[in-house]
Amino acid sequence: MAQHIDNIIETKGALILGAGVAGLFTALKLAPFPCVVLADAHPGTTGSSPRAQGGIAASVGRGDTWQSHAADTIAAGVGLCDPDIAALVAREAPDRIADLVRYGAPFDRSADGSLAVGREAAHSASRIVHVKGDRAGLEVTRALADRVVELPSVTLMEGFHAIELALEDGRVAGLFARTCSGPERRLVLLRAPAVILATGGLGALYAISTNPPETRGEGLGMAARAGAMIADPEFVQFHPTAIAVDVDPAPLATEALRGEGAILVDENGRRFMPALHPSAELAPRDVVARAIHREVVAGHKVFLDCRKAVGAKFAEAFPTVYEACREAGIDPACQPIPVAPAAHYHMGGIATGKTGRSSLPGLWAVGECASTGLHGANRLASNSLLEALVFGARAAEDVRASTQPRLTGGALPAPARYAAPPVPPLLRQTMTRYAGLERDAVGLRHALRIIDQIERAGGHEPSLLNMTVTAKMVVTGALARRESRGGHTRSDYPQTESVARRTFMTLADANAIAAAAPGDDHKAPAALNTIRR
Ligand SMILES: Cc1cc2nc3c(=O)[nH]c(=O)nc-3n(C[C@H](O)[C@H](O)[C@H](O)COP(=O)(O)OP(=O)(O)OC[C@H]3O[C@@H](n4cnc5c(N)ncnc54)[C@H](O)[C@@H]3O)c2cc1C
């Protein structure tokens, strides 16, 4: 039976779901076009954005070029990046950094006043702009949030959890959200001529993750449930060096530490990366993460030794990491930091084109919940905040150009239930164990059975379905990709195929893969979608 809708809110312009860097930047770029920014908490306080440490990649350093940035992005993506998108993002990056400076982002400067740039893994030049060492995410998000709250074109709605997209005549016409607090949960329908999802990633669906609890993959799940095309869902990036001190989310020992010369060693001080890759500790993330994972599986403990490379300047140069270590009783200036890989970033997401448009009319997606083709099979460090900025600006321009600010009207069929349960621990354990750093068909099939049980036990509650559907997209994408590439490693298919193909699949495709006989996963429709665009 359909629920009673407590309130219908008419949004004249765009409705942005999510208040991380992607949502906030899009709202700023939309102005003076009206928009509502809806999020579960105050802008700038939730999602992965305030946690970002390294910074933002852009070819603003002396002698650097956007062509070199694009080439590094493409090399990290192991054949799956869309070269046009990589070029477009690298070319527009310096302008988006200039926007951030205008909005008040306090980037670190060199002695001559130019932007200071750091170096991170797999970048061939120093091109990471940063703030106070490792506080880029916090300071940039704060600067954007401060601007957004002052803008007359933006209406902020805090304390709402979105659960489902509202559809009308095959078009996304708004979304359903419930209040997060108060004695009574209320169901609200927000109608809007343009809906922009900026809901971030899915790290919290994994038991060991650097992402906060609100990164539940719900935007992707909502879009998939509404029929949107999803791209490359199987590609999850695991950060090699989460600090292994049993804290959830796992604090991060930023890549910049390895950029400074910190080395990875086992409990006996044995350095293992130089034998595995010419760039040693600065090899692409997937290579470093897998190497650490295999050391751990072989019974070793792994440490990031910063004593020589950073030493006494640790507290000043990397205050966030320093604080996290001190809280765990470790002094990183004179003790090695215990580390382990953790789910960190989703390369896959809602398939979007150059303007952030999804396959569903009325729906755009920006930031980590989208898959633009920039990252391919493996994201280059510090390219994700950049992607959120570039496509936030492009989506804003497209929405402004194609949407009439108008009021819509009337109720739409509401979901029957609207609780917002926490991520079931069983789902998190299942994803880490069977859809983590190394996968195989037997484990992935087992994961699908568990996901199905969780869905049934939850009575198909929409918010839970958003999570299980996202998990199912990751697992079925991983089943259909019978090779190892970038962030996706199949122990039963270790080869990398000569032809690189992106995955494009709908929820119907995922269900077909789940229903296929074991061994027939690759014959299900999603495998054919790998060449559809
Ligand atoms: C520890 C860490 C360090 C990182 N370091 C870097 C770095 O140095 N450089 C870099 O480029 N990237 C980095 N990343 C990745 C980067 O931070 C993210 O990819 C980026 O911030 C994503 O921004 P976003 O706006 O798309 O999503 P988020 O910042 O995650 O924001 C999502 C928003 O959506 C809201 N939301 C989600 N679902 C719902 C719902 N159902 N209802 C209501 N609201 C909802 C959330 O509350 C939040 O407001 C890092 C990530 C982590 C976790």
C-alpha cells in the first residue's frame, strides 16, 4: 500500500542531492539559476569531501602541461579511460582551481606567491594543489559551504535522507526523502524539473573503508532502480595505506607520504615494493594495494616507515595523519605506521556524458556517484575532486541551458516504506570478503546469494534496496568481467585481455547475470553492454 506523503515541495529550478564538493560546487555554478541542495546534514560536514587529504590535480606547476596530466590519467586507467574525457578534464582543471581560489579556498603557496604543488603516485609532475599539508578536503569543502549558505539562489534543506527517485512519464521528476530526526518520521516529495545526484561513493558498503558511513552507494542504487545505465560498477579502488588500528572509518596515511619518500616494510623491516614495480612505493594504487594485501595474506604485517623521509616535521607537514596516529598511540616521527588496504573510491557509477547527463531524462549525476570515463580501471590520485569540479560546472551549464525554472505539481506514487537502516554488517563483510581486492566466480556467486537474503530479510525497504542494488551491480559487473585489470583482480582470470571494454549495464542486466547458470555470467546481457555507449 502506498504511503501518505506528508509534504510536497515544489522546486522551481534544480534539486541537488548531496552537499559534498560535487553538490556544493554545482550549486555555486548554477547561480543565479535557483536550486535546492538537500542533504542529511549541514553542508560541508558529510561525505568523503571533508576527509580528502592529498589535494586536487591540475597542471598549474611550472613546466607542466594538461597533455601530460591527461597522459598520466590514461596510463593509470589501464586502457579503460575515455581519452576525450581525460583531455577535457585535464584542460579545464586550471580554470576550476582558479574558481576555487575565487571562492576562498586557501591553497598553500610557494615563496613567490604561486600555488604550491606536490607530487603523488603515478603523476609524472608535481601538480597537486593542497591546503595546510593534508587538509585540502576540509578547507575546500568549508570554503564552498560558506559561499553556498550566502547565495540567495540556493535553498538548503538539511536533515533529509533521500530514498527513491520520483518518476513521471519516464522522466525523473523529483525524489522522495524522509526527515532524519524528530519524534515522527515524515515523508516528503520534492518535485523538480532537473535532479542532480551528488551522493558520493559506496565505501561504507565495505567492512574496511576510509569512507564515512553516509557513503552507502544510495545515489547509484536509486538511479539503477529507476532504470539508469550504470558504468564500470566492478571498479572499486582500495587505498593501499589505511592506518590499521581498528577504527571505522579507517584513517588514511595519505599517498603524499610516499611522495615524500616514505617506504613500505614488513615486520622485519624488509622493503618489498622495489622488486614488484619500477616505481616501487609510487606504483599505481592497485599495484601497491595488491602487494600489501598479498603480504598480509602471507602472514606478514605491513608498515609505512616515514621516519627517514618525514621524521621530525611530521606534525607540521601532515597534521591529520599525525593526529590519527597519536590517537592510536603511535608517534609516526619515530615509529612505523601499521597499514592495510581499505575500500576508498568507486571508479564506476551512474553513466554520464560530457555534461553530467545520465541515461534518464531529468537526471544528472556529478562527483563520485557518476562514471564519466575519466578514471578507467584505476583512478589517478587527486583526480576525483577535480572530476567533481569539472563536471559540476558542466552539469550546471547544461541544466541552466536546458531547463526552464518552473513549478511542476501534484503527488506521485510514493514508496510503501521509508525507514533508513544502517548498512547491514553482513553486507559489509560480504563485500570485503568476496568483492574486495581479489575476486573469483565462486566467491562472487556466494556474495549474490547473501545479498539476495539481505534484501528479502529487509522486506525490500527502499533505502536498504539502494544499498543492496549497488552491491549487486558491483558483484555482477565483477562476475561478467573475466579478466584482471586495474582495481579489478580475478584470481581465476589473472590475464588482462588485449581489447579493453568498459561495462555499461542496467539493473535488469545485473539481474540476468545473477540468474545465469554458473559459468554463463559472461553471456548475460551486461557482457554485451561492454561495447555499448
Ligand atoms: C580519506 C579520503 C581521502 C581522500 N583524498 C582525496 C584527495 O586527496 N584528492 C581527491 O581528489 N580525492 C580524494 N578522496 C576522494 C574524494 O574525497 C571523493 O571522491 C569526493 O570528495 C567525492 O565528492 P562528492 O561530492 O561526489 O561526494 P561526498 O563528498 O561523499 O558527498 C556526498 C554527499 O551526499 C550526501 N548523501 C548521500 N546519500 C544521501 C541520501 N540518500 N540522502 C541525503 N544525502 C545523501 C552525503 O551526506 C554527502 O553530503 C579521498 C577520499 C577519502 C575518503
